[in-house]
Amino acid sequence: MEENKNKNNEHQEHISSYKEHFGTWSALILLTLMTVLVSVFGADLRTLSVATAMIIATVKVLAVGYYFMHLKYEPKIYRTLIIIVMALFVFFLVMVILDYLTR
């Protein structure tokens, strides 16, 4: 019984390659440059530039959570919770944009 309890509580190590970390870092740098370009050169787009920046920020958050916080190794319940949170985020973002457009 005690041996089974220790198996469930032990932490399993996950080794990520340098290639994976460098690829994720490169993607985050590229997404950051895209955000800067949208904010500098897309200033006349108003709502579209804000929505684009929010979408890019969302992708960056998912990349950080999935690779650097090792969500890909966690149980499916955590992924389900992340999907629920992202759905709520999209819902509230759409509501804010609709409110902004109707003023």
C-alpha cells in the first residue's frame, strides 16, 4: 500500500531538448516583433490592430504555458481547464470589442 502511494506522488522528470527551447524562444521573439510592427505600422487600423495584438499575446501565452511550464506533460484535466479559460477570454474579448464598436 505504501509503495503504491509513493508511485502516485513521485515527480516524473521531463527532459526538453535545446532545439525545442530554441524553437519556442525564436517563435516568441517573432511574435513579439509582430506585435511591435502591428502597433507601429498598424496604428490607423484602430480596433483591428488591438485585436491582432491580443491574438498574438494569446498565442504567446499558450506557447509559454505549453513548453516552458510543461503543460504538455500534465494530465488532460489541466488542458481542459486551460481551454475553458481561453474560451472565456475569447468571449470577454469579443464582448469588449462589440461594446467598443457600438459606442
